[in-house]
Amino acid sequence: MVDLILEWLEAGKNFEDIMDAYPNLSHKDISAAIGYARKSIEEKGSASIYKI
């Protein structure tokens, strides 16, 4: 579900869009998914950001 949330955010959707599509998710759930992704990147020691 974390990857799905990140895909929606990457596509320009906001928290409300995601919660409308997935009513079982709360603002807190989405924030937690973002936090999980951030921590995962930090644990790997680096992250690459590049222009497509």
C-alpha cells in the first residue's frame, strides 16, 4: 500500500484524493506511509533524485 500511496502522490494527487478513493485510509495512515518510505531511504544511506 505504501507504493500505491507514493504513486498517487507522484501523480499529483493529494491526501483528500487518496482518502476518497480508499475510505479506509486516514490522513495519519498516508503520513505514516510517507514516513516509512523516508526511513527506508535513510536506512539505505542514499537516495538519487534525477530528472526524467
